Amino acid sequence: MNVPGNLRYTASHEWVRSEADGTVTIGVTDHAQAALGDLVYVELPAVGRVVAAEEACAVVESVKAASDIYAPVAGEVVAVNEALAGTPEIVNEDAYAAWLFKLKPADPTAAGKLLDAAAYQATIGEA
């Protein structure tokens, strides 16, 4: 299973990348997309929406099930990946390139408190 060392993770299988401009980019992990199977639909949060940490704010649907996506940190949605509306399967092709949304975190240090790659691998039983 691919678990890049430069990202942070949640126990609910979201990945988080801190950006130079202070925002964070969020997507679903390779483990999550593999468990879900072929994605057929993605519902993203509205730009401008303020979310709490661990709040369900997006949905991915596959041929197997629908799954909520949770905000890993509190903040305001500043961008969504519009390409997913027509081609949700790109998440299956490369889960770490196909980001879902970007947040401006309420606490700039919050992302650093999430799981590192080793801790996430232990969570999914890959350590």
C-alpha cells in the first residue's frame, strides 16, 4: 500500500498535505480508494463553507458503497477539485494526485498533529 512519508493522515483515511501558502490539501488515501473500489461519484463541499475538525463534509460513492469524507482540521474550504465531477475514477488511478478539497485551517499547526506515515501504516495494519 502506498503511504507517502511527506503527508499527514487521519484514522478515517484522509491524507493532508500542508502547502506553502498556509492551506492544506485533502484527499483519500490509497488504502481507502482500494477498499471502496471503483469510484462513480464525488460530492464536494462548497467553497466558503466553514467546517469543524472531523465534520463530514464530502462524500465519495463507489460501486460498493458511499463513504463520508471528514475534514481533518477545522477551517474554511478555499478550493475543490472540479475535475472529479466528471471523472471521479482519477482517485482510483492516483489517490495522492487526485485531491478533493483545500482548506484554510483555523489553527495553522493543526495538520502537524495528525498521524505521520508510520502511525497511519500501523492504523491500517501495514506497519
